[in-house]
Amino acid sequence: MNRSEGFVKRRNVTRENTEGVSKEDSDDRKSSPDDNVEDEDSKETRLTLMEEVLLLGLKDKEGYTSFWNDCISSGLRGCILIELGLRGRVELESNGVRRRNLLARKLIVKNEIPVGDVLLDEALKHLKYTCPPESVQSWIDYLSGETWNPLKLRYQLKNVRERLAKNLVEKGVLTTEKQNFLFFDMTTHPLANNITKTKLIKKIQEAVLSKWVNNPHQMDKRMLALIFLAHASDVLENAFAPLNDDDYEVASKRVRKLLDLNFEEEANKPNTCEVLWAVFAAFTK
């Protein structure tokens, strides 16, 4: 009888403690309602490489890229291939006994499961159903529509900038407006808030200044890709423009050091993404 009473009392104590903890937890949740909001915001503003490059190229108030920039189109296609590579969807074919350079090797599908991003999945579908496989350089041209082969024009990804801008509108980074350009109206996407772009620019600046590691394989792969592709898209200068003269010179020298790397040697090092270096080689050949 005493034993049973002891069990009853112990269960009651445990229950009371549990209720006390849950009450404290609920109080904590009430005292910090912004935690979940911050988590949601961080997820909403998580950008793809394509979105980051486009955001760097967009004029803040005008909401469109420079009319004189003819590099960003192919640069965005390079972003798409690297995104697929980093997400484990594509890879370069095996080198075999006779070692071939990066641009001679074909790009093949490693995992055909959709990524969940419309542009990436559209490109992945093209890669999947193309036989025989094509090289990285060829795919950049095909996806950009820069080919003389009429049979390959069906691979062109259309309205890429507009589709990426709409993604950024949905994420709260941009807004949508109509502007009149004398003879025509154009949809533009000015910044809705400057926080995301400011953080992006700061992240790039830190990567080549205060957080510089002097070894590309110790850098975050996405940041390394962003620096290369922003340069290839002629928008990296927008990230360096706010720097003072000394920092600008240091940042430029370090970017040049990355561009002067031997991509063939870097691709052969362990734990690397060959697609990454193949795209770099395509833009610096």
C-alpha cells in the first residue's frame, strides 16, 4: 500500500514538473515571438546563384540591368549548371585512361530527381533527354540560345531574367513597376528593401578581404562560384564600388589571383566539384 502510494506521489510530482516545464517553455515562446519570424525570413531570402548574380546586376531604383551588359545572359546559364553540379544532379563524364581537359568532357546527368526550382528543373530535363551528351561550353551556348544549329534552339531558356526577378519579388527582395521608355513600356523590378542586397555585397567583400583564405578549396564553393560568375557576368564591380581605394585594389588582386588559377589542376584535387571548374574554364578560355 505504501509502495503504491509512493508511486502515485512520484507520478504526481513528475506530472507537476512536466506542467511547470511546459509552462516555462510556453512563456519563453511568448517572450520571443520574433524567433520563428527570423527563421522564416532567413529561408525566404535564401537565394540561388542565379538570383544573386541578377541582384548584383540590377540597378536599385531603376530595377533593370544595364543595356550595355551583354555578358549576364551567358553568366546566368553558367550559374544554372553550377547549381545543378553543387546539388548533385550533374557531373562530368569519367576522365578515362586518356586524360582530357575539362571543356572536352561531356556533362551527364547523375541524379534526375527534380530540384524544385523551375529553371533548374527545365535545364535538367534538357540535359536528361539529350543524346549524345554535350560539353559544358556547348550547354552554356544552347541554354543562352547562342547557337547556329537550329536543332539546338529548343534548348534555349527564355525570359530567364524576368523569371528570376519574379522569384525575387516573391521573396520580398524586389517589387514590380511599369516604366515608360518613350517608344515602349517595360516591366521593371526595383529593390523593395536594401537589406538582402547589402548583405550579399558585404558577404562578397568579406570573402576577398577580411575572410580571405588564399586557398580556393578552403573557400565556400557557392561563394567561389559567385565571385567567378559575377565577374563573368560583368557585375562584380558593383560589389566592389563602395570600397575605399586600398581595399578595392586588394580585392581586385585577389580576384585576379583566382582567375589565373590552373583550372585543370584544381579540378583534379580531392573533394572538388569538377562542374564548377569546367564552367570557370568555359568563361576564361
